[in-house]
Amino acid sequence: MLRGGKVGLRARHEEDIPVLRAELYDDVVNSSRAEGGPWRPISPGSKDPRLVMDEQNERVVPFSVVELDGGTLVGTAALWGIDPHNRCAHIGLGLLPSARGKGYGTDVVAALCHYGFVVRSLHRLQIETLADNTAMLRSAESNGFVREGVLRSSAWVMGEFLDEVLLGLLVEDWKPAARS
Ligand SMILES: CC(C)(COP(=O)(O)OP(=O)(O)OC[C@H]1O[C@@H](n2cnc3c(N)ncnc32)[C@H](O)[C@@H]1OP(=O)(O)O)[C@@H](O)C(=O)NCCC(=O)NCCS
């Protein structure tokens, strides 16, 4: 398990799937804002890659996020679009509604940076998020990500085009948080 200050990132367990489906992916507004595509319902037993790990796909590493104190599932996180030639990847995360606003998002980004830079020897990590997603922007910037640009009207979200912000962090600019 990857350990942050408050949360850990571990493999997806079978029992995580119904919780993530019900509390995260069945939420039309949250999914539409976070997924970069149209919401579609996920059936029980589905092998949707957001829920079920595809071990053949080396470009994505999904994690379940749990509280270090007690092990309660609080969300999902992933390194995706891993490009071993250019040594870069994207970061994605989503917390259950009850787990938001407690510092976990900032902690998850720190753990994903550790995984990307230290475990995978990547050189650059990238995040794209909606321009009004203050919690995601702050979680990224607290870990050293800088805004590299605005993708104007790049995301169709629930009836309107919204801007996205592109943030990047290079390994030489990364200041690792103290780890437990
Ligand atoms: C985005 C998300 C991962 C952030 O995680 P979080 O645990 O809620 O964020 P944190 O508690 O670590 O807070 C980070 C910062 O954002 C601020 N913040 C938190 N919630 C906020 C809100 N609703 N509005 C404005 N600011 C907020 C915090 O005060 C903190 O600011 P600081 O660094 O200046 O102290 C989480 O809210 C989430 O899963 N949201 C829904 C899915 C999503 O948007 N995923 C990202 C898609 S790119």
C-alpha cells in the first residue's frame, strides 16, 4: 500500500465496486464533471475499467483510496496515460461525497506523485480539471503543480461548455511531503 499522511492507496477489492458505483459513478453530475465524457450507467457485474482493474493495460494503474485509520474506503485514484518513452502520465481521483473537504484529496495527489516519480521513475505528471473545481486545483497546487494553460470551452458538461485548466509538475520541482 502507498501511504500518505491520512489515506492509503491500495489495489481495488471486489467489495469496493458496489460502493464506488453507487456513491461515485451513479452520480450523474459528479461523473459528468469528472470523467471528460457523457455519463452512462454502469450495470452490476460490469467490467468497466473505472471499477475493475485490467491487468493487461500497462498504461493505467488504478487504486482504491482508504483511510489509514480503520481502512474505510473513501474513493478512487489512478495514474493513467502512462507513457514510458516520454516518462509522463496523468493523475485522476474521485472521493466519495462524505470524504471530501478533509484534506484527503491533497494527500492522494501527494501519494500519486510518490508513485509516479519514485516508484515509476516518471519525469512529468499532468492534471486536467474544470476551471471551477477549486478543491482539485488547490489539491494539485499544494503539491507543486503549476497552471500551464487554460483549454477554453473544452469540456461539454451538463448542457454547457466549460474551460479546463492544465496543470503540470516536473520531478525536479517536486518537494515530497513527509511520509508516514
Ligand atoms: C477534487 C477532490 C479530489 C479534492 O479532494 P478534497 O479532499 O475534497 O480536497 P482537500 O480537502 O484536500 O482540499 C484541498 C483544498 O481545496 C479547498 N476546498 C475543499 N473543498 C472545497 C470546496 N468545495 N470549495 C472550495 N474549496 C474547497 C480546501 O480548503 C483546500 O484548500 P487549501 O489547500 O487552500 O487549504 C474531491 O473534492 C472530489 O473527489 N471531488 C469530486 C470529484 C472530482 O472533482 N475529481 C477531480 C476530477 S479532475
